[in-house]
Amino acid sequence: MQSHAPAELRLRPLLLFMALLILTGASPAQPQPPDDESCAPAACGNLTIKYPFWLIGRHTSSCGFPTFGVTCSDDPTGATPPTLSGSYLRLIDIRYGDRTVVAFHARLASGGACRAMRFNVSTSLALSQLAVSAANWELFFRANCTRAPPPPAEALRLDCPGAGTWSVYAGRRYQPGDGGIAPAAPPAPPAEPAGCSHTVVPVLPGSELRTWDDYPGIVGRGFMLEWTVPGDCAACNATGGRCRYEDGANAFGCLCPGGSVQPATCGPNDPDIQTTAYYGDMCWRKYSVMYSSL
């Protein structure tokens, strides 16, 4: 006997079934992250530590890039910034959106200006995933110049035992091999000063060296570093995954809701997404049959 119930009543079971699918997380439009909380963001002072960084003592090494382990200071006052990968770098800020950190070098900040004569930031980072940002300014140290023009008028004199007399001034760009640009000078192509001994220390934009009293503060505020690591964590998160680093494969991994680890993002190969697709297909078939019988 053919049913003469209104179409709305006959569709109610299907609508209830579809709502149940959505409430149980079977909708592919709203991927749910996996239950693994072992790599959840963690606080370290005023910083939030998450991929590609990981907090030593709290996270496992798979939570971030191997050389980006962060050690929190045990200073109860919180005045000592955390350390990066057991190095002399102290983290002041992490800007995940820009893929940059602000850090200072503990040895450089704890000694006088003459310590810069034996210091090269770029060389110390040569094998790292970090690079000194070109957005930095610089402190330029030069000495023993035989053919170079004289230093800017605002340059400060620095006498270092065993290393002679140096001229030091701030420049508006960071170029490890150039001659520096005094704040009032117009832009010019990089040019290593002829016949000079020189070294360059990156500092944050806006730094001014007017007297030697300014030096500790300038160096202590640090400089910007940019990181480049494998994988697109934002894309992984957008598909419901969580970012991991696979030690065995030495590569980025995206941990998906079904428990599988994909090389980039969660997709059709993830078990949960396959289940969602199956029930979604069944739902559509049932809807099609019921609609055609109306």
C-alpha cells in the first residue's frame, strides 16, 4: 500500500541520520585532530612552545625539528630566557606566523664589546636551520684600515688589549661582508672596507649606539633569525592533522585523526577519512532512493 504521508515526515529519519553523522565527527568538512596530546603546545616563561620547536623534558623529540629543542630556565624569577638546542642562543620571542625568532647570544651579551672580535654569528649558524635575518641592523667593528675611507663621525672608539683600536658604529642593514652604513647615510651597495679587519654583529632595527652605555642594551635585545624546516604545518593543521617530525624518516610528518602519518596533509588515505567517505556515500545513496520514491 502506497504511503500518503507528507514528504517532510518521510524525510525525517534521513535528516536525523545525517545530523548524527555530523555530531559524531563524520563530516569531512570539519576534520578533528587526533587524540595524541603528547605534543600539545607548552608554556615556557612567556613563550608558547610548539612545532617546529619542542620543549625538552615535556615533549618527545618527534614533536619538533631535532635541533629546535627548547630548555626552560630554572630561574624562579623568570628573568633568564630559555635556551635553544643547548647552545648559547637565548630565546626572547617566537613569531610563528613570520617563521622568525628573536634571540641573543649569551656569550656576546655577557662580555664587553671586545668579545665581538672573536665572534661570528653567521659562521656559528652555518649548519643550522636558522639564518640571521636581513631585516636586522648591525654593529660594525673595523680596525687597521689602510685604504678605506674614514669611519663615520658618530663611530665610537674601542681599545681592545692585544687587538688594537677599533671604530664601532651602527648600520641600517645586516650584511656580514659589507662596510656598514651609518644611520644618516643613504643606501649603498655592499662593500667590504679595503685593507680592514672587521666583524659584524646583528642587532634589532632601530638600534642606536651613541655611547658605550648603549651597548649592553642593544646586544641584550637580540636579533632576528629566520627558520626553514621541512613541511607545511599550517596545511597539515587545516586538514585536521598535527605536525610531527619522523626521526626514522628524517622528514616532516602529519599525524592524522585515524592515527596514520602522512608526508604532507591528511587526505583520502587516512582511515578516518575513508570511513567518513563510506558513510557519506551511504547517506547519499539512501537519500537518493527516498527522494526518488516521493
